[in-house]
Amino acid sequence: MLLAMLCALPRLHGATVPELTDPQKQVTRLEYFYDQDPGFGKGVAVDFEAAAQGRIQMDLNLPLDGLSVGMHQLFIRALNGRDEWSIAHKHTFFVTPFAAQTVPAIEKGEYFFGEDPGEGNGIPLSPTERIEGTVAFSVHVPPMPAGHHALQFRAQDSFGNWSMPAKNNFLQLPDIRATGIEWSVVEGEEVIATGAQAIEPPASRYSGNVMTPLLADASINERSLQAQARLILEERIPSFTQTFDLQIQAVGDPLRIITPPQNQTVSVGGQLRLSLVVNQSENLSFQWFKDGVAVPGATSSSFTIPVIGLEDAGSYSVSISDGVQKVLSGSAMVQVSGPVENAPPTIALIGDALFELSQGATYTEPGVSATDPEDGDLTDQVVIDGQVNTSVPGVYTLRYSVSDQQGLSVSASRTVLVLASEISILTGPLTNETNGNKYYLLSAASWTESEAFARELGGHLATVRNADEQEWIWETFSAFGGEERSLWIGLNDQDQEGSYQWASGEAVGYTHWLDGQPDDNPSSGGEDYVHIIRRGNAFNAAPGFWNDLADTDAVFDQFSPIHGVVEVVTDDTVPPSEPESVRLSLLSPTAENSFYRQLPRIPFIANCREFLLSAYMGESGWRELCDRSGG
């Protein structure tokens, strides 16, 4: 794997930066590791040439031996001349099951609308063009209701592996059809005849003759007459009037249906015969329709199905024309009775079949619905197999299955893709001199994403213990870089509503709530996370105070952007409330450590790593302190 990489040591924003040629700022070691951190200095060392500007830019060709097929993370960090390690830079990549020189070609593809029929069961795609590994396909979109639809497709390679479905949303426009036609016959400025008739069935185009009464005048064909017509559209969309040359033909009685086709109920296996009676018998043409669709070859005065099946039930009508006039009959309802075989249940996903989530976000199962023609609603009997761990990037599959009382079953699946966090550090580490802890300002993200990233840094979203820490966090980060922002802190009640706790596990003492907060506003679906309000917020709330909010500001969008403040508690932090004391590691009683020899002889306990010893503390006091320290 070839990676273009830029490694640089962190700097404190606003601090005095020494000359870049300072040897202490030069990179002295570069190391990398995969997935799990082995500890500082224990990664795989990288050979490099020292650079004059404290940064190194180079290409790396790193081995992937021993890595399993799937998603992995590469971490790279640097050490400077003052023994300071940079934050590990992370790259997410995917290991395929084949070598680079044997990358498979796309062999075939398929597509489907709506529910996934399963791999290999979609509509086959026919490749129309291949360009440098890219395959183009043409897709036929069948008639479907107007509105939003989703087309999904996937491809299979030469190893037989199917890709994940790729979804394309599209809008099906309504089929605007005409339901009638209005016309008038004009001579100069005078309207001498008008008429209207329905168009059955409604159609997007109309071509035909209309009947209107005119005086049987021998000079009618010599007069300057014109016809004007306007279609009546079913969607109430304004139409327009067209002018036509008038063609006049004398006819007898208007064509009409005397006895239309009749409703019938026929048993499975029986014969269906539909007929009608009209007032004319010569030069007639017929076309029968089922559910508004022309039946191929059904062009006789009667319509027959010798052996009827359940699928033949529906609405039947017939269109008759004498070459000048055209008439459509009413509908005859045909019902088919007989035994019905047990049908399998159906299952439908609620929501999308493919979810994409950021690492650390919360996955909420949207559920499914299941019904059976015989057993009714089976939704509460659906079994879900699989789970989603949003803390670990990867592809997760959830399978839903249900069976009816006859043992017929059906299943569906949903794919959840957890993407690696793309949160970045805007500044840090910055040290708060009042408590010795280090702080980072993150890019805008949700509370859960920011807390997950904070844990990767070895800390949590910040704990605010007193007014001094509140003021330092506010003054340091709320307007950093000239941008006003709200700040996520670690306070939350996600485990139990109303019982607030710090993400670090420390007890809650100091608070700085805005008047009326927290309120767990139900309009946002509950508010479990606390932020410090920014200046210039859309609510005109007092800046610098605390407010509870949902995981993001997506509902109100009044406090954005919201950035996480990370606190990393250092090992040598001394709480301000502790008495002044002397830190002493286990030392040998040498002449250089004369103070050690002045202390009383103490039976040290092996798992007490370090000791805080007061000059006035006796053996009993030391024991108590060591016990409190975990010794």
C-alpha cells in the first residue's frame, strides 16, 4: 500500500514558536502500527531523512502481511528532540481478498426497484460500453405511480462476489391524460355549433372523430367553416385550444350501445363469454380491454376465455368504431370463484435498506412490517438476526424473517455501514495551568461522535469542576480562530433522565445552567447532552451558560456550530485541594538520597507505584494515603 504522508509535530496556538531549525523541534523517530496501539516507541520504525523545517513529506510502501480481509486502520506518529510524541495520524483502508495484479473484472450486473429480491434475482443488466474498467448499463424503467422511487443496482465480479447495492433516487412524473374533448364550429366570428364528449379510457393522446349536428344544407361544404377543440385534462392543468380544418361527413343515427357487457361470476375452470348489442351492424371494429389495458387479439364483437383462472378476474370493457364515430362501453365486472391456495407472508422494511452512520453515532432500528393473507398482521413475530456496533467501523447486516401458521416464511435484510469518524483537531493540546490538564478543540460534530474521538485521545469531553475552569474553557475556545461556537462538555443524563453525570465519571459539583435549564425539551425528542451557549445564538440566550440539547442541533439549528472540548487528565496532575506534599518514587538508600534515610522505615506494598509523603506524616498516615491511592 502506497501512502503519501505529511507528519508534523503539534504546536500550541498563540504560543511563541522557536526557530524551525531548533534541533529540539526536529523529528527524531517515525513509527507506524495497525489497528491497536502497542505503546509509544513500540511501533514499527520508518527510515527517513531529517528535514530542516521540522516536518517530513515522503511516500511509504508498507506491508499488509497478516492483516485479515476487511477494514483496517493505519496510525503514524513522530517523536521530536524533546521526547514529545505527536498525535497518531489515522488512515482507514480496506484489504481485499485478492492481489493487486488479479483485480477481478465486472462480469454482470442486476437492478431492482423497491424490496431487494436477493442476490442474483434482480433484473439482469446488459453492458453497453466498457471504458478502463468502468461498465455502462442501460435500464428500462417500467410504468409506476407518480412520486419518488429508488432504483438499486449491484455488480458481480469474476470471482462470483456481489457488490453492495447502489441506490439512485428518481422522481416519476404523473402521466397527464385527457378525460374529454370540447369543440365548436365557427364561421367567421359566429359560433354555429358546439359539443363535448368523454374520452374513454383517458389517454395521453387523442385521435378520432367527433359528432356535432349541422344543418343539412347543400352549400355546407362550400362555406368557410373551421373547428376549434380543447382537451379536458384529469390533473386540472390548463389546456389550450387548437384550430382545425373542418371535414364534414353526413351520417345516419349516432353509433350507440343498446346492451353493454354484463357482470359475471365464473368458477375456476369454467368459460367466460362477454358480448354486447349495438344499433349498427356494418363496418364496425372492436377492441376489448381488461382493467383499462387492450387485450391483444380481442377484436371481435364478443370476448371469450375458454378456461378461466383466478388471474382473469377484473374489469372488462369494449370500444366500437364505425370509422367516423367511436364509443366505449361501460365496465363489466368479472369475478372468479374457487379454492385459494395458502399464500406466503410478506415483509417490508421501514426506512432505507442501506444506512450510513458515522462512528460513535446512535443506530435506531426503524423496524419492519409483516402481513399474511390468511393470518393477518405478523409484525410482532418478526425475528431480527444481527447487531450493529457503531463504535467499530464496518459493514453490518441485519436479517428479518417471519413465518405464517402453515410454515411458509419470508425474509429481508438491511445493511448498516458505520464510517470511520472524520472529526479533526482544530487546536491542542493546550494546558490549563490551574489544573495541569491538557485540552483539545475538535471540529463540529455530534456529542456522541465527539466523546468517541475524545476517548481515542485518551480523555473525555471536558469536566468543569469550578468557575475558574468554566471561565478558562470559555475564554480559550468559544471564539478560537475568530469563529463564535457553542462547546460540548462531558455532562449528560443519557443513562437516566434527570440524573446528570460527567463522561469522565467524576461526581457533579459545580454547574452553570441557563435560567430554566435543563428542560429536556420534548420537541427535539429528548435532550441528554450539555453544551455551553455561543455568542450570537438564534435564541438570544445568554452566552457562556449551560443548556441541554439532543445529540445534534438538527431540530432547532439555533446553537450551531457546536464543537467538542476534550480534556486529557495528565498523570502528574495534583488537585488544588490536596495539601502540599513531596512526590517520591521507590529509591535506594544512597548518599545522594539522604532525605530517604531520614524517613521512618515503612513496609512498602508492592502495587503502590508512587507515594505522596508529607514531612509531618507518620506511618499510620502514610498507610491511609496509600490505601486511598489504590495501594
